[in-house]
Amino acid sequence: MKRVFLTLIACLLVGSVYSSTPRKVKVACIGDSITYGAAIEDRENYSYPSQLQAMLGDGYLVGNFGKNGATLIKRSYRPYFEQEEYRKAMDFAGDICVIHLGVNDTDPRSWPNYRDDFVGDYLALIDSCKQANPKARIIIALLSPLADRHHRFMSGTKQWHEDIQEAIKVVAETAGCELIDFHTPLYPYPWHIPDAIHPDEVGYGILAKTVYSRITGDFGGLAVSPLYTDNMVIQRRCPVTIGGTANAGDKVTVKFGRKTLKAVTGLDGKWSVEFPSMEASTGLELTISTKDEELNFSNVAVGEVWLCSGQSNMRFRLSNADGGAEAAAASTDPDLRFFNQECNWATSDVSWPESAVDSVKNLLYFRPAKWEIASPATSAKMSAVGYWFAKELRDSLKVPIGIIHDAVGGSPAEAWIDRNTLEWKFPVILRDWINNDFIQGWARERAAKNISYKKGDKFARHPYEPCYLFESAILPLGHPAIAGVIWYQGESNAHNFEAHEYLFPLLVDSWREWFGDPELPFYYVQLSSLNRPSWPWFRDSQRRLLESRPNLGMAVSSDLGDPSDVHYKDKKPVGERLARLALSGTYGFDLVPSGPLFKSATVSGREVTVDFEYSACLKASAGTEVVGFELAGKDMLYHEATCRLVGDRAVLTSPEVKEPVYVRYAWKPYTRANLVNGAGLPASTFLAVPRTESF
């Protein structure tokens, strides 16, 4: 009897100790090979569930129930429902179930045949988790990215992947469960998906951090876009959206000027408030706070914000331009401000050190920037074109002007376009880009030289790579409201104007979507004069691109330039011509926006008559005769034409061309063509086939 009593006491003591031990929260990670941790050497430590366990700590028990090759759809070729991992997951009965399935349903054996089953089967899986644990917290994930290197990417997988993403959103809404995003955090880092499907250790870490933040609500505290600094400029006359991230559930208070708004951070760590549109003002204070943190930004202005981007002629500093030193010395203006993103490493003809190559690979190409007020020191390092553009706007509008300057020497247009746009519209330019003829040979050679320290790293990155500058410069800024874009680029695409004719509208569309304005003004510079044979063709192509999208404008610069130096120094006219486009097209000033633009040509006998837009008071800019026109017959052999101006028309003849078939103007790489209008603005390069005059 004594022995039985002692045994009973022992059992009670053990039970007491056990009951006082906190029960671990069970996290069931359900999925396919990406959950399993395929394609890495040490999945026991570096799969995303393993890394999640390390992040969550001892209070959690994370179970990995990933199955290689599993599909979500029951009638597909390897349904998760029929796998041992499914049964183990149900037996585990997770308190939290994290589901990532659907990647293998992009297979042609699955989605084309059984897509109608996807939502229903996903809901059934969620019901199974709830039956195993009625109190389970269900979190489902948008699919992780598939890189464009995937062998089925363009044969359907890209489209089906996006279809499944939309279906997963429907599942989350129907089931009332939480939705997390495995796609966005990993998408700009395709080298962390080495086989185009499975992340590497770092990529799995990104997924683990995504789940960790959702489970715990820990998003690293209060954070905002790098554009938020003292002296920042916010776009006037549109709703002022101020947002960022904070820990889930945090109450965020935003005080801007005299108004205060509040928000509660969502489960995704995001918050935002929207102030009514404001007129121009200065000296405002912006305070963003939670119970634990506070961010203060002083001397905030409301005015006009423009993005200034392109390659080296836009990067060209004011201090190096003709008249730039004097302009900088006189530039002090508290309401002219610059956010000048400087590169950490120039793309000069050198091999970068290993540290540079590694940093660039991780999208750390730009130095941290802050808004600066115009002064001799700050203006001197600013884009010369951007400065003179801003100065004209400042003088004309009498409101604060803010310029976000992002330009990289030698950068091609494709480097500034977002990845998804190129994947859909021009995927071939993404493939083996360092050997891709769509990309100018000079740019590829320079990139190879810069990253030669890691020549064997097939995933080394460079600013000239398609998408790179969008992902490293534009994406981190978020979605600020801006008035428009000025753009000076093309030198690194001039070898293939046909490809550029496709890329440039994609760039415009990409940025208009990113900045949330389908009619965002986009004013660009036509290439100047330089002894490079392809440039007349490219300049004419740029002229024709004016018709490719609404709300575009082109500043002609062929009257400028240097025959042997792509970096000519006379930048003031370029900035002022861009400003004229903005003042006329965006702000409604009664100004002639452009030099003469070809409209039509007619042939009558041996004469060709050319009509232009913006043709009032045509004249020669230098001398008494207009030069630069050429005519050709059907043999396409061009001869210099004599030009006489009749009102607002140019009438052309050439003794060598009896039956004109073609007409062109300023068709020399370095041209001395001199036709201008009454505003002194130069005519654009053009090539045309005149129509025969009918009676």
C-alpha cells in the first residue's frame, strides 16, 4: 500500500512539472520541394522551415512537411493529398499551418487540364488542416518566383504561374485565411534561384523571414522610403500618401503640418495615411511615430517633383559643363532641392574589387542619399541638364522644385525597365545578357571587365544588366507621386534602333505603372551630334517614337555635340528645352514647345515641299542659307538640296535629282544642319518619302 501511495505521489509530481512547462506552438510547413528544401546541400539546417525554427526559437516547434514534386490539384500527377507528408502534417495538427503549393501545377500535365479544380482542392486542404486542429491559424503563400531561365518559362509556365497567383488570392478571400507573399521579396534576386525554381540558402532565408514576420508581427519596427529625409519635396495638387512599414498592430501617428492622421499597421507590416492635396508650401514638419519609435523630418516642402534619369549625359555634372561653375556659384535657393543618388562604383574601364562585385550583386550600387538644398556645393555635383531644367521651372512656377536624380553612365534602356515587363514583352533580352546581341557590344564588354574578378560567377550582376537599375534605383524609392520624368539616354542603344523602338515604350509603360499615373509626362532628349554612323537613324527613330505613346515630348540637341566627344559640355540649352516642354505640355504655358518637327512632304516635278509642326518663322540659325536637306531618287543616292523658305514651308530642289523619291534632313552623325523656328529651336533629323501632289 505504501509503494502504491509513493507511486501516486511521484506521478502527481511529474504531472505537475509537465503541466508547468509551456506548450510549444506547432508550425506545420506544408508544400512541395521548395518547402522541403531541395537543391541545397544542407537542407536540415537551411531549408526555409529549418531557418524559420531558428528564428522563432524554443517556443515553437516547426515541422517540415514538404514533398518534392507535389501538386495541389488532386487529379494532377502527384497530388499532395496522396503523399505520406500530407498524413504526417495532419497528424502533427499544427497550431499554425503555412501552405505553399502550386508551383508544380504550372506543369503542362496539370494546369491546362485541371485548372478548374485548383480553388476547390485548395479549400479542401485548408479544411483538412482545420479538422486536424480546429483552432489552427492558416497562412497561405503566393508562389515564389520562377526565373526566366526555366525551360518552360515562355511555353506557358509564366502565364500559368500568374494565373495560379490570382487563384491563390481567391482562395485566401474565400477561406478567410491569411495571405503572405513569397514572390515579391525574392523576385529582384534571381541569382538566389540558381536552378530557376529552388532558392539557395539565402533565398530560403528570405522565405523564412517572410513567414517569421507574419507569425510574430515583427517587421523590424518603423521604416519609410529613403526619400523621406529632411528637406524633402512632396508633389503638390494630388493626395499626399505617406506610408511605410512597422510591426503588425502598431498604431502609427502621422503629423504633417497642422494635420494629424492615424493608422494601424496590418498583418503584412504595412501602413499608410492619405492627406488631402496641398498647394505649394515650405517649412513643414513631418513626424511619424509609434509607441516605441519616432521619425522626424524638418523643412519639408510641397511643390513639383521630377525624376531625372538616363545615362552619362544626364549624369554629367554641373561643375563640368560650360558655364556650370558660375551657375553653381549663383545657385543658392532654399526652394530648389535635389535628391541625388550617386553610384558607389563608376562603370569605367577597370576591374572592380571583389567587395564591389559582391555589393553590386546584392543591389547595393547606390550610396544612401538625402534631399539637399541648392547651394554652390550641392548644385555643383548635380546633373547639369537636371539643374538647368529645375532652374527654369523654379523661375517660371515660383514654387518649390524637387529633382530626384538617378542616372548611370553607359546604362542601356533595358536596365531601367522592371523585370515583369521584360519577362512578358521582351524575354529574349534577359537571356545570357552578357553575350546577347540586343545589348550593345561596348556595354557588354565594359560590364565583363568590371565584374571580371568573379568571372566564374554566372550570376554576377552589373548595372547594365536588364532590370538591374530599376531594381536597385527605382524600386527602393517606393511609389512617390511625381510630376513627370526627364530622360537623356540612348547612346548605349544606338546600335540597334529597331530594338530600342520596342524598349523605349516599354520603359515609359513600366514607369507610368510604377508611379501610378498612366499619363505621366515623359520628356526625353534626342541624341546630339557625334561621329557615330548609326546616330542619324537613331535620332529619326526617336522622333518617330513621339507617336508611340501620349504625353511624350522630345528635346532636339543635334545642333549641339562634339564630333569626337560624346560628353559635350554645352548642357544648358538641353535643360532649358526640356523645361520648355514641361512648361508648355504639363503646366499650360503659352510657349512653342519644340523646334520644327516633320509633318509631311509633297513632290511636284523636281520640287519637294516639306511641312512642319511648330514652323512659325522658319529661318537659318547661322548664315543666310538653310543647309542640311538632301534628296534622292529611287536609286537612294542622296544629294545636297537647295532650300528656300516659303512662309512656314521648306521647298527643296537638287540638280542631281530629277524625280525625287526620298527626302532627309540632318542626316549626318555630326550635322551642321541649321533650320530653326522663330523660338530659335532646332529642327529634328528626319527621313521621309514625299507623297505626289494631286490636283
